[in-house]
Amino acid sequence: MRSGYGSSILADAKAAGKQAAQTASENLDAVKLALVYSSVAYDPSALLSGVQEVLPGVPLAGNTSFTGVITPEGYVHGDDGFVGIFALGGDDLTVGVAGSAKSGSARETGQRVAREAMARAGKDYAPSYFYMAASPGEEEYYLKGITDVIGRVPMFGGSAADNTITGEWSLFADGDSFPDGVTVAFFYTSHPMKNLFIGAYRETGDFGVITKVSGDRTLVEIDGVPAVKKYAEWTGVDPDNLAGGALLAATITSPLGVKDRLGDLIAIRHPMNSNDDYSMAIGSNLAEKTVVIRMEATVDELISSASETLAKLRDSLAAQPAAYHLVHCGGRRAGMGDRLEEVVTAVKKEAQGVPFIMEFTFGEYGFTDDGNNTTGGLMLSYTALS
């Protein structure tokens, strides 16, 4: 497998798509997949049209990214728009891309998209691994639908994002774009991938049983106590100081976590806002009668973990990979403020010349060892393609 990257901050969306696609593909004999990450400021149709003009017939997948992307060129962003494209090629690679706006349930949509991706790859069996991008809110159900069709296959990816958490995000599948749905890229290849899915937070001694959940993502009670009040008790703050969106900012450095059945992975659960009854809206699904743990990390640790995680992934490989696909939570990025350049410098160093792209998402997906694919928030999902 071979890879290339390109970017643009031209104000014209179509011209930006063309420029980024030309740069990403210039050293590849044949592009088999283009992953596209852009600003919400661009018109998606015009952007994708520009990409397709340069890469006719090449499967496209991706989504909008929070504030920018990072490539070996640096942090790519702009008031008028930005786009980063990651191109993959190679003789031993077939990719099938499919995407759809939600139609019926999220699970049914995932099933339909999985069957279409296999058909577009000209295959009737499960891929070696797959990439997924979805809209925030029902990622677990899109994943269930895909798994219904192909079984337990390793995956990586992340959720679409905007700059204001107001639903302005878009998903891309070939020339189509839509705000609510799912996109997949099925990889058929003998070259493996390795994913490192991690929160990079420390456990604290604060934990409790989830005793009440409303729907999938509203945490009502921990140990029988309103969730915000229990969290405030743990952190020694007035629960009223966590009202509304103040909870989101406060929990970037101290979110919640749930362990998998073997304790190998702590999936981070990011509280998004508090409600009048002191319940919490959470960015991922929860289950009653399971334990939630308060996690911690300083801003310095959030910054250093971006490159330390890449170093850990690199050191686990037997040989240098062809590419790194780096999914970094947008909330973590927001918590860094104007210190993002520290991440850029450190990640470029740890990549050691291997092409990469980093997007900023509102949900991250991956797996650990023999665990099931899962989703989380405030996490890192780093993937090496061999």
C-alpha cells in the first residue's frame, strides 16, 4: 500500500478540492481511495466535484472536521475553508465505499450501506477491515447494522464534526453529502492494519454504579444520586456551576469512563451538558447497572498524549507502515486552546516521515485486542496501514 496527502485553504470549494486532490495523488500510480476532511464553510457538492474532477472514478469517503486537519505540512485551517485529502493506492488493495443518509433506523441504514460497499468492491464476503464515519448520535446502531452483515471485522474512524456543535457537519460518500447518516470504506487487502484506541486519561478513585439512564445517552443517576450532583461531589464544586454547557468544558480534563469486560479498554464518555434535573447528556451510549469512573488528565497531558500515542503505535509495529490515519477528538483539541502547534511539532516528529492525516471528530471508533469494535468520545483512534 502507498499513500499521499494534500490540502488547500482556497476560498473556492471546487478549486480547493482540485488542489488538494492533485497534491495527494501526484506520487501514486493509481489511487484506490481518497479520504476527504473539510471545513463546514465549503459547499460539499462543489468540493467533492473538484476532487472527482482530478480523481475520476476513485471512491471518496470522509466528513467535515472540527476547525482543521493536521498533515506533515502542518495545521491546515482557514476562515474561508480548508480541506485535507489522504489518498491510498497499491496493487493489493480493493476498496468499496458506500454511504447513505439515515433511512429507517440507524441499524437498518448500516445494514444497507454494508451490503452496498461489498457490491461496489465486487465482493460477496467481509472485508479485511473497514473505515466508518457517521453523524454524532447513533454511531453504535450504525455499527450494529454493519456487523449484522459482515460480522466481527476490525474497524477505525470517527464522527463528523463542525465548529460549533450545532449540527452543521456533513458526511461524504463519493459525490454525495448528507448531515445525518453513515459512510463506510471496506478494505480488501492482504496488508493488515493496526489500531490503537485509547483515552489516555488516568483513573481516579471516584466511581459509581449507573442506576438510571433515560434513552441511550442521558445519565440520570449514579449510585441513586442525580448524576451532576454526584460528579460535583467528586470534584468538590457547586453543581449549579456545571449548568448547561459549562459541564462540557469542565469535563474535557475530567470525563467519565466505562471499562470493557476484560478491563483492557476504558471507553471515555464525555458529558455534553447538564439538564434542569441534574442529569447529564452524554456523547455515547450507557447501560444501567454498570460502573462509571471519573477520569483525569491535565491540558499538558492531553497535548503530550497526541504524539505519545503515535510513538506507542509505531513501536508496536514490525516494520514502518505506509500511512497513519489519526482520529483525534475535537473536544481534546478545544481543550488545548492556542497550544495546538505543540501537537503539530511532536506528531510530525513521531511520524518519522510516514505520510499521515489527523482529523478532529465528535466521536472516535476503534478496538483493543480481542474486544469488540466500540465508540467513545474524547479519545484517540490511531491506525497504521502496512
